[in-house]
Amino acid sequence: MFSFKRYIAIVKKEILQFKRDKISSKIPFVMPIMMMFLFGYVVNTEVSQIKTGVFDQSKTQESRAYINKFASTGYFLVVYDVSSGQELETLLDRGKIKAGITIPSTFSSDVKQGKNPNVLLSIDGSDSTVAQTVLGSGILIAQNASIDNLTHQQKLSGNRQINIDGMGISTRVLYNPNMEIRFFTIPGLVGLIMMNLTIMLTAFAMVREKERGTIEQLIVTPIRANELILGKLTPYIFVGYAGFLFSLAICRFYFRIPILGNVGLLLLLGVLFVVCCLSVGMLISTFAKNQFQAMLMVMMAILPSILLSGFMFPIEAMPELLQPLTNLIPLTYFLRIIRGILLKGIGIDALWTEAAALCGFMVVVLSVAIVRFRKSLD
């Protein structure tokens, strides 16, 4: 039976150990400063195969040919054919697509009459690197389409000199109109720093007991596995959350990243992410026999997260074989949460799947950690 008294005793013991460890007590503040300023200024990427939605109100041969010009470049991957402008906006809000093309019902007649059709290219500016690629490519495609149309019309007129409007394209950059790279990297850094910090804090929790010889004292006590794991985890929730608030403060007040959404929702989901990552660290500590093994396991957990979470490279641009692996990384979900709340201002209605995934991940990993712990030296 779970004993609250024994649980509190473990919490107090862990707090005392943490206070005596001067290096660990400084990590929540040194690491955010170092990584924020290092990665905040140097991260840059280039992308292709950008997920795109199309709202084709014309549905003619001319409009399909125009859409194919986008798809054939390799920069745009048309994955949604929607039936309304609102549906296109929802997909952009939820991050399902990074670009949306709206073709008017008069597109075909405008092209045949030599008029400039009012095509709109909507761009998710929360990822500035993707947005710049979409903007530049979209304008270039429209210019090439205009040249092709002019050539075609001249052939129809017997190569006579004709005067027609170009096929231009209107662009609208959402969430980050100036397409500044820091609006994408800095919120992501908050999640990355928290993952690194929290996993390391708890990865060494059980290992320290083994190396100091105090694990034997715990073995002979009536403390249960769940009491020990939860007792060791609890103090680090406050330490990790302090690091989260500190990183978020740097993000908001130094880098001037706006918070367009609900701050309370962000703080609440931040707790969930911190506990989730602490659970990963605690699971690692049940496998590792010493600090060297723990560090290797931490690196094995952190490096794939950096590459596969969407922190540096868009998930949709990754090989299809690797994309399912991104669902096994907690950082993947938190990046969508923090960028969605900060830059898009979206709420829990658009983020509930990410929150549920983090909650499920936390429960599973923590349960495995408790089962993994054995009150024996082996």
C-alpha cells in the first residue's frame, strides 16, 4: 500500500541531495543562457516538399495545370484539396499544411481573356525558413506561368504581338509576416532546452544512489518502487519548471517573441512536458549502472529528438520511413504546442491531440520505470 509518509521522506532526502550538489543546482540557469544564445543565432535550414492545401473554385483544365506547376517543382507537395477557405485556414492553424493556394472561380475565363486571375498564396510564417521558400518559389512559379500563358496566346493569335495581363499571385504571410528566423528557432529552443535539462536531472537520480552506496540502505527499507520513483521525481518537477519559466522569460523579454495565445494554457502544458521528460530520465536511470552509461543513454535520447522532432528540419520533408518515428518523441508534440500558442494564438481545441499524446507518453514511460525498478543490487 502506498505510504504518503515514506513518499515525503524520499522527497525531503532528494531535496537535500540536490541542494548539496552545486553543479546540478546551477544547470537550470546556465544551460538556458548558453543554448539560447548559441543556437538562437546560428540555426538555419533549407527545405522542400512543403505540405500544401488547394482550394480550387474553378476546377477546370487551366486551374489543374496551374496547380501542377506548383507540384512539379519539388517544393510543394499537394496533400489536401479542400472545399472552403475556412477549411484551408483551419489546416494552416493546426500546422497540417504550410501553404495554401486559393484559385478563384473565374480563373479559366480570366486566363483565356488575358486578364490577371486573383490567385492567393497563404503562407504559414511561423516557420520562417519554409515561408521564405514558399514565397520565393510561389512568385517564381506565377511568373513562369505568366510567360507560358503569353506564349500560348501568341501562338493562338498567329504569333502576333498581343498585350495581356501577367498571371500574378497575391501572397499573405500568416503568424510571422516579416519571416524572421528567430520566431521559429527561439520557441523551439525553449522545448529543446527543457528536454535536455529535465532528462539529465533525473537520469542520474538512481545512478547516484548506486555509486554512493546508498541504494543498499533503500533496499532494506519498506519503501515501494512507486514511492521511490515518484519521490525522486517530485523535486525535479519544480527545478525543471523553474528552468522552463526562465527560458520562456528569455524568449519573451530578450528575443521579443510575442505570446499571442493563452499564457495559462502554455504554462499548464509546460508542466506536462516537464514531467514527461523527467519520466524519460527516470527510466534511463533504472537501466544505467553508472554515470557513464547514463550519459550515453541520455545522448541516445537527445540527439534523435533534435533531428526528428521538427526543431531543425520539417517533418514533412523527411523520408516517409522516418516520419512515424517522430511520434515517439515528446519534443515533437511540445514544439507544435509552444509554436502554436506563441505565434498562432491557437487554443486547446487545436492542440488537444498533442496534449493527449504527451499525457499518454508520460503515463507509459513512468509506469515502465516503476516496473523496471527492482529492490536488489542486480
